[in-house]
Amino acid sequence: MAAQKLPLAKALNESLRKALETDPKVLIMGEDVGKLGGVFRVTDGLQKDFGEDRVIDTPLAESGIIGTAIGLALRGYRPVAEIQFDGFVFPAYDQIVTQLAKMHARALGKIKLPVVIRIPYGGGIGAVEHHSESPEALFAHVAGLKVVSPSNSSDAYWMLQQAIQSDDPVIFFEPKRRYWDKSEVDTEAIPDPLHIARVVRDGSDLTLAAYGPMVKVCTEAAAAAAEEGKSIEVLDLRSMSPIDFDAIQTSVEKTGRLVVVHEAPVFYGSGAEIAARITERCFYHLESPVLRVGGFHSPYPPARLEEEYLPGLDRVLDAVDRSLAY
Amino acid sequence: MTVESTAARKPRRSSKRVSAAKKPQSSEPQLVQLLSPEGQRVEHPDYSIDLTSEELRGLYRDMVLTRRFDAEATALQRQGELGLWASLLGQEAAQIGSGRALRDDDYVFPTYREHGVAWCRGVDPTNLLGMFRGVNHGGWDPNTNNFHLYTIVIGSQTLHATGYAMGVAKDGADSAVIAYFGDGASSQGDVAEAFTFSAVYNAPVVFFCQNNQWAISEPTERQSRVPLYQRAQGYGFPGVRVDGNDVLACLAVTKWALERARRGEGPTLVEAFTYRMGAHTTSDDPTKYRHDDERAAWEAKDPILRLRTLLTEEAHADDAFFAALEEESDVLAKRVREAVRAMPDPDPMAIFDNIYADGHALVDEERAQFAAYQASFAEEGN
């Protein structure tokens, strides 16, 4: 396999397969990841090819999944744990925040915790409660964790490889509504580093910064704005911890305007952190305040309302217009 | 110390050795006991132990030195050298008995009170004091002595032990893993999940619960309606209650449970029935919630005194041994005292060390900013 078009979920599957082939210490564990191949089929066929010892169906206990993944990592394994849905991660939150994130520091660096936690996240699939949330800020806030999210198949493939190779715990948020979107994956390419942002569309009037499922919305918004003569630059941040502030700064110094877009609630969201830091770094370059588009300070709404809740083309363009109006 | 070679290997099913008349009265049901509170050897139908005089003296020495170290740490807290201390007073037999049942290649996941187990693993006692002094959060290399960092959040480590044991099984090794926790922790979801995971994966792990009767101010009755060892039955593995103040029984039962794990028979729950003679920590005041007469009743079951009685009455040790041990205790206490007082505060820049193994841009940025801020004071001072 060299370059080919793959759905994002299939790219993840290929990436996991590659990791299992390359490193005998890599394990996959989670609810329904084995025989079923995961509820989104991201691990489809892996147990059949690598056995129950390496692709492990776990009891339905998220804290147990992460707690035992920590123990396996201490024994020298590299577990890739799946949390079935974003809203199911919280029983494991204690193990992730209290144990996993801090253990390397508590041992003064003498032990490493190469644990990857894959979490399908975000809305837009018409799901029931607890299946559409975007809790990335709750993890990015915690020192000791790294948090990333791919927006396309190539990044899905490569960023997962890099996350598994990392000696740090990585929370890997998968944009579940993009699982079926196809884009090119070159498995022989030289990938960008894991934590850098990427310009996915050049522009000069305003910068749109997004990650995961919102990158597509932003590139579509930029294309729509172009028809009105507005030149929008789109940044795919890719990593929420660390955030590539240098890349955002470079873009904002050029455009003078920044709108950050995410599905997660705006309040205390990653957009707030970006706004604060970019205001500090680019104060004399900014033509308007940094604006944010995201979820409301509400529980994720029932599926029939999610179109209104999620930032779509119109809400992004509205923010673009408000920024340009300053 | 080589008690491994002579301790109980297998439960003995013969009941011929038991003499009901000789069996001491015990108020607790189904308590495995091999050494009575009065210092008499007793037989048990399922567990036995046969130790040399030297090995018995070794267990005694371990318990005495651990208690002396513990007392010194309490004193150091009172002197302001430590911010906090969690005393193990009264639990020496549970910790030394189980700790001496381990092989070097076994792995220990402790709470924050396993000073006696740490001693058995060869962890320098002064290493335990860093976190209580406030100079680190643990800091020792867990792989040096196969002794994980102290875990403060109750019960979390039982899952780490289970995962580690799953890894041991995957490696095809015959090592075992032991997870320490308390009666309070038995209520935690993580402990229940550890029981589930270890059972369904048949992980080679021993859950060693020191039921010291009190979770700060809450008695065990606040945690469970059934004796804790019976919890194991619901998960499909054996649970045993052992006299936690009987070092011989703790050694024999833990040894048996470890051997089960090594043979691929899966997890075991050992409930060591003991008593926290002191406060929960130096910040606690047990007079607010328990009576002195309860403590007095347990004092009569002291783990060290009963072994001393055995050593003396059966002539395993002479006065010279006890005198030398007292001297050794004082030397240890002095060494600990001096080491703690000499323990330097960490460099402020250590805040930024070891947060990530592969680095993190924000940490680098904040480190540089803080270094510049610190340096600005140095310049002012010049």
C-alpha cells in the first residue's frame, strides 16, 4: 500500500495494523474491539489476525480499562485503549488525570507511560445522549497528557502511528462524523511532526483555526467567503496539547484577524486559551478581537437540535463577518 | 532472608494435625492463625509454616526495625521535619509477613502506608520520607526493587497491579504481583473493577487487604455488610481472612496465594485482620471517633510481642540478640533522622522536570519564562 484514498476509519485501522506488526509490545484493548472490530469498525479484523492476547475485549469498565492499561505500560507494553464514545470516558477520568498523567513526574522520570487513549468524539451523527460530546479541553488542561485530533485520513494514519510511538500518554480524539470521509493516505510519506499545526488553505484577510471535525466546515466556509472576495486562511491545529502557537501567530501576523472554531462549548474551551495567548503574542497585529465559534453552555442537545448547536457554515461565516466588521 | 524456601507451599488438607482443645479462642470467624496472641504456635488444617530459628529472628528483626523507623518518622513530623506521616503501628505483621513471602521478581503496588513492605523490598527507608517531607511525590525508581510508588488515591493501584499482572502472564513469566489496599478502599469502584479484570483474565495477582478496622473515622461496618474476604467469592476466586497480627500466618497465607498465582490459578483476596493502633495520619485525632478500650484490646494482640514470646520460650533467640537489635534500631533511627534533616529542598526549576518524557512546547515556554523571572531577582540583588 502506498498512496490511496481511504475512509478515515480505515486509515486508523491500517495504522493500528501497522503498529501491531511493527512492535510486539503494542496491545489494543477496549469494549467490543475484538470480535466485533469496534462499534465503528476501527479495529475490524485485527483480533482475527493478531489474536485475543493482543487485541483484547475488556469488561465494560472504563476505569478498569485505563487502570490496567497503566499496569501493562509499567510492565513494558504499549497499550492503545479505546473508549467507545466521548461521553463514556468519565468513569476513567480519575485514572487518566490522577494516575496516568502524573506517574512519570512522580517517579522523577524513571518510568514511562506510553498509553494511547482513542476516543471517538463530537456530534453530527444523530446519536443519543452521551455519544456526541467534545471533552478535549478537560484533558488538555491536565499537565502530563498530550491531546491530538486528526481531521483527515492521512493524519489519522500518521498521527496514530506517532501517538503510539510517543513515550507520553496521548489522548487521541477521532472525529467520528468524519470516519467515512475518504481522502488520500500515503503510507510511505514522511509525516509532519505530531504537534505542529498546518495551513490547509492560504489567505490574507482572516485566519480560521480549527481541528478535527471542524476543519472541513472551516475550509468550506473559506471557499464560500472567497466567492464574496474574502481571503481566508485555514489552520488545522491537529494538536490541542501542546498547541502550535507559533503557527497561529505567524498566520495572525499576516491576516490580523482570528476566529477559532470547535464543537466543544466555548466557555473555558480551547478557543479561550488560544484567544488569550494570541492576544498576548499578536496585540499590535490584531485588527479585531479574537472570536470563537463553538458549542453553547448547555448539555449536548437531543439529535434533532444538533444542527443548531454545532457550528456550521453559516455560524462560522457570521463570525468571519463580525471580525471583518471591526 | 530466605524464608521462601521453607514457608508453606501448599494448603494441607489433613485435619489430623488440628487439636480443637489446643486451638486458641478467637472471636473472629475463620481467621487463619499460626501464632496466638499469647505467643503459642497453633496448627491450621490448610496452612502451615516451618521456619528455622534464624528465619524467625529475621521476621522479628524486620518488625522491630520497621516499628522503630515508623516511630522515628512520627517524631520527625512532630519536630516539623515532615509535613505528614502515615504510621503503620500495629500492622507490622501483616506487612512483614506478606512482604517476606515475595520473590525478588514479584512486583508490589503499595498504598501510602506500606513502610514494612518497602523494608522487605530493600527500599531505603529514607526514600519513603521525601513525599512526606514535601520534596517529591515519591521519586524512587519502582523497577529497582519492584516496588511501585506509593499511591495516595484509595484503591487506584489495584488496577495497576492487575494490568501489570496481565502483562506478566502475557510474558509467560511465573512472577506474581501483589496489590495492597485497606478496608476503606474495598468500597472503591476501582477495587471492584480490579477484581473483575483479574478474575476474567486469570491474572497472577494477590489482593492483600489490610483491614485495620478504620478508614480514618469510619469503621469497617460502614464499608461492608459481609466480611471483606467473602467479597472474592462473588468474583469467582478465593478469599481468606488471616490474623493480620500474626506474622507467621500472614507469611504462610500470602505465600500460598502467590503460589496459586504462579501456577496460573489466578487472583486471591487475602484479608489481613489487624488494627491501626495509631491515628490515620499525624493530622488525625482518633479520640474523636473511637474508644481507648478498643485499642487496649488490640494491644494485647500485638504482633511483635507475640513473636518475642515465641522466640524466648522456644529459645530461638537469646538476650544478646535482643540487645543487638535494640542497638541496630537506634542506629537506623539516627540514620533516618540525619538523612531527613539533610534532605534539601528541590530547585524551583524542578517544577518543570519530567512532566513529559518527550517534551512539551508549553512546558518549555513556561520554564524559560520562570527562569527569566527568577534571574531578574538575582540581577536586582547584585
